[in-house]
Amino acid sequence: MASLRLATLAIHGSSLRDAHGSPNTPIYNTTTFAFDSTAALLDVIEGRRKGALYTRYGQNPTLFALEDTLAALEGAEAALAFASGMAASAALFLALGRGGIVCVGDAYGGTLELLGAQLPQLGITTRLLLRSELDRLDAVLAEGAGLVFFETPSNPRLELFDIAEVAAVAHAHGALVAVDNTFASPVNQRPLELGADIAMHSATKYLGGHSDLTAGALMGSRALLHQVAGWRKNLGSVLAPETAALLSRSLRTLPVRVQRHNASAQFVAEAMARHPRVARVFYPGLADAADHALATTQMHGYGGMLSIELHGSGADATRVADRLRLFALAPSLGGVESLVTQPCTTSHRDLSAAERARRGIADAMLRLSIGLEDPADLVADLEQALRPGGASAARR
Ligand code: PLP
């Protein structure tokens, strides 16, 4: 399968078929699987044969089929599917981060809470470095850490890290590298090809793509994921077969969806860059974006996420968010429908105003997840919401 291209792998990444030749792996809605003999049972338990055994262990054909496709999309040997993105991160940190974890740059709030407040309660050493402190990574790793974790592009400023560069520093200290690839999706960026050891996804976002499922995934070498699988098994955080089948269905259209997200986000970003009420647009596809050059070499597309900073106050931005009609005011991303959030009232609400300022997250910032609507309608919606006085008609 390695020589096939991404759009083909999205559809043919799993070769599992049922006895009737269905192109989709059936939903094996069962907790357990029966064997003809104890010898056959032991072959699976003792790993001599890959087979279905018990769904919580992940040994269910619906999960095998999904994981084959997930692995193929990231160019990985193997993949593990989880009940959520946080379940994937938690199992990753517990399995491979017990020697210490360094998180660089902004990350999803739940990830920061797990790393900053919860894992230290278990005696796991964690360090959170701002992007501006990246030059300290070498020194921090010299003090000892087993895992470097980061998001690129990051939330909400869409800043990039050079994956190959961070991987080189981490590997020099014997640390593993895991990249949260949720914002980019494997269509736009494949961290393993750039030197990372693990790609992590909240499959709730682009991989699922329709805001109708919650799931997570890790992709990497068989040996590394084998270590994580034991934690998934006993934390009980495997994905349910019904959701696995829904996610498998979504993956078939991932490349076409993401290409359209990319094109529409570029269109909206360029329109917002011209708008007099917009002070700044954060989108790596803009020629004057700080990370544009890196995005062009590291990514295959600039993604469907962008943020805008308005001239004015946080209250002004709240008014704009409330006036949008097509963009739903909802804290997620990556679905077919466009969403808006104001980081200071949602994802970054728990940070002090001073800390938000230190991270460059203005109160007048809005984060946009560009969906698959006609981008001209999205720009028109933004323009009416940005108009002084603005319309007040109800959202759709
Ligand atoms: N990583 C990123 C970048 C996210 O945006 C999120 C959720 O918003 C997560 C991880 C957590 O994923 P989930 O909600 O599927 O647990």
C-alpha cells in the first residue's frame, strides 16, 4: 500500500472485507469472539495470530479496519483508535511520558490541564514551554525528559513548529516526539515523515469531519504503539465499534473535504486581511504570515483554521461573534459547518488576562473553523457582522 497516494489510501487503506464482499467492514457489535479450540484461542492471546478476541482490548475487526486506514493516512506502521482525542493523549502520556514530558507552545486546554495540573499529581514531571522559549528546549531536555509533545499549527494563533528541527533536538537527548496533528490533518501534514515518532489526533475534528462523533487516534511504529495498547486496554479507552465504522466512513472523503477547507479558508483569510475592522489575520497561507515559508515547505496545504484580531475591545469581538448567522458559536472545529469561538471566553477563559497577553491572545480575537459552505457566503456573513451597528437577525 505504501506506493499509493493519499486519496487512494483514504478509500483502500484497509483491505478487510466480509464473507459477502462488502466494501465496508461490517460493524462487529459484539463484546467478545468465540474460538473453535483452546489452541486457536491461545494463538490470538499469545500473539501468534492477529485476530478478534475482546472489543475493549481493541481486538475487533471494525477497529482493525479503521486502524489500518488511520495508519495508512499518516504513513505509519500502526494506529490505535480511542474514545476521544483526550483518551489518546492520556494513554500516550501514561505509556511513554513517565520519564518526563515537555510540551512546547500553545496546546488544547484539556491537554494543558492534564499536563500542567493532573499528571504531576501522579509524580510525572511536566514542563510547559512557550513558543518564545523554544531555545530552552535543549537545556530542559538535558535535565531529563522522555517525550516532547506539541501542536502545529497551534491554537489559536496558528503558529508553526519546525517538526524536523524539534525532532532533531529531542532525539539527540533520547526523547520521543509526539505531534498533535489535529489542526492540519494528515492531508496537510504528515509528522512521521518529518521525524516525529507519534502523530496524535482528535478524530472528533477533521477526521470525523461532520461534528457527529468523538474519537481519537495515535499513529506510529508497531513497537511504540504496542506499549500504549496495554494502557488503552486497562484504562478502557478504546473506541466503540459503531463509532469506528462512522469514522471509517468519514475517512473516505477526508482528502476532498480538507482540500475544500483549505481553499475556503484561504479565500476568507484574504478577505479578512483586506477588511478595515480587522487588525490582524492569523493564517499560515497568507504570504505575509510569520510562518508562511515554513508552512509552504512543511505542509501540503494551509488548513481550514484561521483567527482574526479586530480593532477594538473584547466586547466588540463578542458582539461580532453574536451577530454571525452562518458561523455557529461553538467550541470545536473541523466539521462541514463553520464555527466561531472567542478564545478569551472559551478555550483560554481560565488563563488570567496577563497570561493571555503573554501568549499573544488578544480579547478581540475570534477563531474561525471554515466549513464547506460557499466561501462567498461566509465572507458575506463576516462582513455583515463586522459592519458598525451590524444586523441583529437571528442565527440560522
Ligand atoms: N487536540 C486538539 C488540537 C483539540 O482541538 C482537541 C479538542 O478540541 C483535543 C486535542 C481533544 O480532543 P477530544 O475533544 O476529541 O477529546
